Amino acid sequence: MEQAMHRSDLRDAAPAWRRRTGWLDKALTEAGRALRVLDGSVAHERANPAGPAAVDDPALSDAESRHAAGLMRVNHVGEICAQALYRGQALSCRDEGVRRVLLRAAEEEVDHLAWCRQRLDELHSRPSLLNPLWYAGSFGLGLVASRAGIPYNLGFMAETERQVEEHLDGHLNALPDGDRRSRRIVTQMRDDEIGHRATAENHGAAPLPALVRSAMRLMSKVMTTTAYRI
């Protein structure tokens, strides 16, 4: 009887010994995630919208292939940045509902990463050599954005997606006419970004100050110009 009571007391006390997740655990988790994102091994969910290669796909000239690869490399960097940004924002977010919104958007950006990487391989090209720098900078920016409060945190997400929509629309016009595979990928990416923006707005995103929006556009311009070549 006493042994049974002793075992019961131990079960009741067990939760007090449960290890709590601390900042070191979170930092190690994010570091591991970053490595998988950067080496392309992070798992994605959806199939590539370009589908399997078809024999009737138009052949691209060398110049068209290089141009398409440059644009898809820029798109890949944009998804690296979005992935890091949302992970950084989610890390410090205290609202569980908003945190789930950010992490879900980040998961969908992983699909985009995989699709862009696959298309770069098809074009016999490579991702940007500066991807670790882009990831680290965007993750830090996400941490800063998360301190501005929930409405501006979501506002940062909405404005990011709005600018990405414009950027992808520009790429749809700039891609070679015969590059159907890249075009299908970029179209699906744009549609997803529209959905992310709408989600952020529906959850209470606040408009960002004009100065912040302009700074974001300037940083985006630097990134896209550099990533096209490097």
C-alpha cells in the first residue's frame, strides 16, 4: 500500500521535472533550420507547378537561359529572405495565433525555395553565393520587426508580400517568352504571396510608415541587383 502511494506521489510530481524549452534550444533549432534551408535539404510539401519536363517545351538560347537563371536566382534569394524573416518574427512573437500565421507562411516559402532551386538546376545554374548573408540579415530584421508589436509585425509581413507581388509580376514580364516552366513557378509563387498578404491584413496588419516602406524597397533593389549575378 505504501509503495503504491509512493508511486502515485512520484507520478504527481513528474511534471515538475519536465525540462522547459529555453532560448538556447530555440537558437539551436533555428540554426539547424537555417542550415537545411541553405543547403536545400529542408522538406517541402507541394509538387513543382512546372510539372515534368515535356518534349514540346521550347528550347531556350544560351542568352535566354542565362537571363532566366538570373531571374530565378533572384526569386530564390527572395524566398531565402522571406523564410528567414518570418522565422525571425515568429521566434519573438508572444501571440500564438499570429505566430502560427508567420510559421505557416514560412512553410509555404519552403515550397517556393524548392521550386526555384529545381528550376536553377534545370537551367544549369546555381543559387546565390551570398545566401548565408541574405538569411542572416533577414532573420535579424525579423527579430527587430517582432518588437514593434503585433499590428506592425503583421504589417511588415503584408508590406513584404505586397512588394514581392510587384517583383514577381515584373519577372513574369521579363522572363523569355518560351520559358513556360519558370513562368508556371513564378505564377504560383505570386498567387501564394497574395494569399499571405491577405492573411496578414485579415489578422489586423497595420500600414507601415512611408519611410519604412521606402527603406524596404531600397534594400530589395540592392538584393535583386546583386543576386542576379552573384
